[in-house]
Amino acid sequence: MLKTTLPNGLTIIYEQRKSLSVVVEIMIKTGSNHESDEERGISHFLEHILFEGTVQRPSNWAISREIEKVGGEFNAYTTNERTCFYVRVLKKHVDIALQILADIMQNSLLRTEDIEREKKVVLKEVDLVLDEPRFYQWILLQKNLFKVHPCKYPTYGDKKHIQNLNREKITCFLQKYYYPGNMVISLVGDVPGWKEKINSVFDFPSKKSKNNLPPKEGFAIENTFTKEKKTGANTYLVMGFVSVPRKHDDAYPLEVLNTFLGRGQSGKLFTEIRSKQGLAYDVGTQHVAEVSFGYFAMYATVDKNNLALVKKLMLQEIDKVKKVTNKELEEVKEALEGEFLLALEDPQKLADQLLFWEQALGAEEVHHFVKKIKKVTLKDLKRVVNKYLKNYTEVVLEGN
């Protein structure tokens, strides 16, 4: 892996890989956590509107066609912490990928008619999240789990503020955050002269600014419970615990814990709740360790009559972690190593991980992750259970 910074402040991470394809991904180190109350949803909206046309490529069709006519693919996403755009093409077409990403970063038209039309698309996307319990349960969890950290607000934002967006607000946000010093490009593939190629198209001027750090979230001092009614037969249960950001050493034993309890069809929760007792179809865990926040969660989709029993079984499995053997621990670490490294065989996932780690701790940590997982001990595992998995936030979407 090679990393360099251009004179204008743009950071480039190059991972050479002998392959037919090349992935170019650009990260803007700004997401919904950096929005003011009046801007809720603007980061996600920018993800949409930047694909709607530039001076050289005046429509979404023109942008899409240029990538797709060479068999390429492109996409974008927004999180609490970042906004990312990527293009994957055959390596002989790498210049097309670079030119298009540079074009939409620097020359988007942001036409009023496009903004008004895209508002309708984004609002329908918000409705989709709200209508789908498997998505909405996580929105509800973060809303109740965090009290002061801005990750309590959903990435998609607020409908009222989305409807009130205009060209002036969008341009102001774009100019504030979309500048070279707040961007990182990852390039995965075999691209001779990669630095010169990027420097020739991402040539917009430098600027000094920075994202403000969000307030630190304290750990819960008591259990809390929130319930919402929904239509449908299933009831959705999530139990969350505030933990630590990615840069904290405890994020590694929490990663091991996540695999131990929630791994595929052999994790402890799946085995006990679904395989043995047939109490849930969808059951597992989630560990989120982001740049400025983290949490651990257990979830299950159940019949509402079994809600109390499933919750009891979840808490029992946490307690059983204190009796884990060295043999079990080594098996879990082996599974986590395989899962992580196999995912990185996909060049787009590797490009994405390089950017995530660069923002959180440094891109080189991608290649140190397994080594740090291997160092996790039984003592570490039991310590993080005792420290972080004490007081929970429980959210329930109760079916009919």
C-alpha cells in the first residue's frame, strides 16, 4: 500500500493488485454527523444530486452511459461520518473513472429543476426506510441509544428540511466540505503512473477548514425501553449498548465478541434462539465502531408472545461469555480472520475499507487488523462484556 498527499491537500491511497479491473473510490470526510439542525439530510442529498449532470456531462444519463458503455459500475453512499462515490471499470478504462469522479466533484450543475425532482426521489427513499422494519429498527435504536452524539439523527435526515433544500444551501454545504483536504481517494488495481493521472484531473485548489468533533457519548447508567406499534405479524427486538469508536483498543475484543455471539448460523444466539428453540427467523448481533462513536447490539425478529423469553435468552448468552474456553476463542478468531480477508478479495470492498480505516485510524490498519484480532485474550473478552454490556437500550417494533 502506498499513500501520498498532493499539493492541494488531496490524499491518495494506492493498493496495487494484479487484476483486470480497477476501483476508484473517493471519500469526503463529512456525513450526517456534521450537519446543523437545519441541514439534516443534506449530505445524503448531495450523494444523489451530484450524479445529475455537469457542464461536460449534462445529465444523469450522460454520466451513467459513459461508465456503463464500457461495462463499468458505479454507486455512492452516505453514513454518519462520510460520503463515498466509486467507479469500477476494466483497468484500460481507469481514465474514464477518474475523469467522471473528478467532474462531478468539481463541476456539478446543481440545477433547480434537478434539485426539485431529486427531492421526490429522496423522500420516497425515506419512506422506504420507515416502512421496512428491518431498516427502521436501527434508526429507532440509534435515536434512543445516543443522547448527545449526532449519530442519534438518521443519515437520511429530516423530511421537512429536505423539502426546504435549495441551490443556495446545497452550494454552501458543497463549498464548505467538498475540498481536497477533506477528501481521500483509494485506487485498487494495477495502474502505472497513478499519482500523475489523479493529479491531472483532481486539480481544484486547496482550502483550509476542518470538521468539528462531535460530543462524546457517555455510557448508559440504567436500562431503557422504547416500543412502537407496527402493522404485520412480526415483532422486532433490538438491545443496544454504547461502546467505543474504532480507534479504541477495546474495539478489537468487541469485534471478536460480535463473531462469537452472532456468526452466521453457528453463533451462540442463532444456535440457542433459532436452531434449538425455533423462536426467531432473523437473529444475530451487530458491532459498529465508527470514527467518533460505537455500539454493540443484539437483534431478533420474533412473535410478540415470545419477546420476553428471547430477551432473557439473549442476556443469558452474554453471561455465558464469561465461561468461554481458549479453544472456542481461537476458533472465533480464525473465523473472523477468514471473514475479513475473504471480503477484501473484492476490490471494491478493499477500496472502501482503505478509506474507512484512513478516516478512523490510518489506512495501513487494514493490514494490521488480523494481527490485532489474534492478540485478543479471554481476559480481554470478559473485560469488554463487564465494561460495556451492562446497561442496555431496548427498542421494540411490536406487530399485531
